[in-house]
Amino acid sequence: MSIAITGGIGAGKSYLCKLLEARGVRVYDCDAAAKRLMRTTRELQQRLREVVGTAVFKEDGTLDKGVLAQFLLAGEEQKQAVNAVVHPAVAADFMASDCNWLESAILFESGFYKRVSFQGVVCVTAPHDVRLQRIILRDGISQVQAQAWIDRQMPQEEMVRRSNFEVVNDGVQSLEAQVDKLLEWSCATLRNKIFLTEE
């Protein structure tokens, strides 16, 4: 039985995960897992070559992120084709792990939440201006570029609507207090076997 953590870029998902890990909660990082699996799993590598083309891996066998990004940006059909290869592998890897918590930035957009039976979804949020500044400082990009990243994702309000618990990471409200409440909620949720609905 599992709980997922999601939220838009710049909301602070990774920071929440660090706070949870400090409390002894292991959180599975979908993005890191996907990169690891693409780097180490031959079957997955072969399927990516079939979908994207042989140039997706360099001569030394490492993933060519530029080639993959260009393919993904070519259109929704291409993105879904890659997702259909990578996401089942990540879901299987997660279910084989000893983690009950999972972090995914595109939990809803990718349909990943349908691949695993989550008992609840936590959405990390922050005010729009705060998110913009975090992205600009973290990635060293312009405000226009940061806004473009935000615009590519599901609106924060929709993520909240489809989630079961919200953590507000605005730099004002105490995150530690919210983590306390989150852990209380998660224990009750897992104990009562409450399942997430699809919409």
C-alpha cells in the first residue's frame, strides 16, 4: 500500500521528501529511478532504441539526453510512446522496492497513478511567484523560461483537486508541523485502506 507525492515545478517536493526521510520515511524518486533504469536495463534500452532510434544512446552506451528531449518535444504521440516504455518499468521497480512512498512530478499527466494502487496522493504547493523565483535561482534561467516550465505542467489547482492532502511550502507556514499532520493522516489512510479514485 502506497502514498504518492506530487506537485508542480518549484513547489518543493524534494524538500518535503528530505523532511520525510529525516523522519525515517523512504521515498522512491521516479525521476531518478527512470534515469537509473534507462542506464542499466538492457531490455528497456532496446525498447527505447526501437521507439526513439538508435541515436538515443551514444557509442559508449550512455543515454543521449538531447536526442531523447528532442523526440519528447516533437509531440504528444512521441511522449506517450516513451512513457509506454519507461513507466511500466518504473512502476515494476517501485513495487519491487521496500518503499511505501513515491515522488512523481507528472503523476497525473503521465497516467502513472493508474499503474500503482495508491491509497492517497499528497500535493506540495507554493504561491506562483515563489515557484518562479525558486526555478530562476535553481536553474539560472529567465522568468520567461521559468514560466514556460510551469505552463507545461498541469495547473496547480487541478493537482490539488485530484489529491487527498496538501502541503503548503510557501516559506511562511511551518513545514515541520505540516509533516506531523501528514504522517498522522498517512497512517490513518494506510490503516483504513482508503484507495485513490481516478478522477
